[in-house]
Amino acid sequence: MFPTLFDSSWIGIEGALHFRIPTYFAAIMAGYLAAVYLALRECVRIGVDKTKYIDFAIWMLIAGVVGSRVFHVLFDGLLFDYINLCADPFLLEGKALKTGELCLSNMQCLSEQDAGRDIGGVCNPANGQCYPQPDCFRALKFWAGGLTVYGAIIATIPTAYWYLKKHGMPGRAILDMGGYGIPLGIALGRLGCLGAGCCFGDVCDIDALGITFPKGTLAYSHHYEHHLDALTAAYDPSDPKSLPVWPTQFLSTMYNFVIFIVAYFVIRPNKRYHGQVMLFFVGSYAFFRFLIEFVRADQRGGIGAVSTSQIIALVTVAAAIYFYFRLNKNAPPPATDESE
């Protein structure tokens, strides 16, 4: 686990100038830039103005971040946590010191915070637990983690429609760029999830597949709350860590990378109509996302045993199949000028 890609303190920059670059945010930006790079190469081939496309990509970034953050806050089951973080952090779940002792001062919490354990910097003398400092803007701090892919996709649809219509750009041809760019971006972004410890999997009994996370992470806290007996039985004071879990972040990276390979190298050069690449991505991503949700264990909301993402995935797969047959029926090959 590597939650911080760079910390200015590593090169002696402290105080007011101190800053950190979360691995999660860096991975997402790397994925975004890789997707834009491939799309710009495609712009040359189909005759789309690069400047207009860059503006379009920036709008997609803004809409994607806003949409994914809003969905995370509202539908991942964390809304009241963000409210309590602003109103009264002591209503949240406290975290113990690494030694297991009760805290007596904020300095004890802060010392472990500085050492990389995200336990918060405020000690509650009433129970000896550490809590985060009040932060009424935490829900807006997307760079610290907490983005929902489906929220980004849903938010970018009306934004893309508005921008492409306004500038008279070939909509479906440009959407096909996202058909291979988005899975590439997600593949890299999920590596950031692995570094941050979010989107973790359920307990895995297959030794060759299971991965563990250190004490103080989301996975460890989840196991402490839901699998305490098993966690206690496997506890090693010299190396406290979570139970083995499914490597859902890595699996997500793999299937998104496969989607990218097929979309870019197989479907893109052989497509029969504009929009075919995007339809392939939407349908295949939703299919794999529905499956991997069965082995994810992080808090993300839902109805009963079905997560919010699985509900959206079912609707998405059905829509992709419908439009595939509708557009594929007697579809002519793309025009040589790539116009719609």
C-alpha cells in the first residue's frame, strides 16, 4: 500500500509550503492524460480540431470529477459521515493508537498521523480514541479519494451532448474516442485505488490470490468491525494487518486494460458505424463491474445484497444491447471523412 506518491517533507519542505500528492489522484490524472493523448492522435486522422477537442476534454474532466464525487457522497453510504465530520467528528468511528493504549492528548494521535497512520489528530478523552479534525469541506476534496466511475459517466453524458452540439463536432465519432480512452484511464486509476487502500475486496480464502492491508487502513477497520474473531486469531503484533482479501483493484485494472486493448486495436479499426466502440466499452465494463461487485467489500450503498453499481450495471448492459442491435442492423461502413 502506497497512499502518498510524493510528500514535500521528503525533500525538506515543511510548514505552510508543505504539500502531498496522493497516489490515487496522481493515478487518475495519469489515466486522463493517457486517454487525451490517444484521442488527440485520432483527431488528426478524422480531421477534428485539436484545440476544440482539448476544450472538450477539459469539460469532460470537470463534469466527471463533479459527477463522480457527488455520486460518492450521496450513494456510497457515507453521506452522514461527511455531515458528522463537519458537525461533530466524535460521532464518527474512533481509532485506537497503534499500541492499543488509550490516547490522552492530541499529540499522541498526531504523532501516528505524521507516521502515516490515518487515525485523525484529535483525541477524545472520554473513550481514548483518535478522531479526525472537523472539516466541513471534506466532501469537496476529491483529490483525497472517493470517486464513483458511474457518477462520472452519467455526468459527462449531458455535458458532452451540450458541447458537441454547440461546436458542431461529430458526436458519435468523438464518443468512440472515449470508448477506448475511458477504460485505459480507469485501468490506471484503479492502481491508485490499490495504493490508497480503497475499493478493497471481500475476505479471500485462496492464498495465491489474497492480499492484505496494514493496520489503520479501510480494510483493516472493516475487518475489525465485521470479522473481529478471525482478525484476532490471525493477529501478529510485529506485523498487524487485515485478513487476506480479493485484489479487486488489480482485477479491475486487468479487465479495463483488456477492454482497452480490444476496443482500440480490434473494434476501432474495424467498426461499421460511429458509436460502436463506445457501446462495446459501456456494455463490457458494466458486465465486468457487475461481477466484481460480488467480491468487493467496501462501503458503497445499495439495496439489500445488490450494490448501487450493480443496479446501474444491469440497466447499462440492457441499454447497450438495445442500441447495439438497433445501430448494427444494416449499418453502413463509416464515411471516409468520418462525419456523422
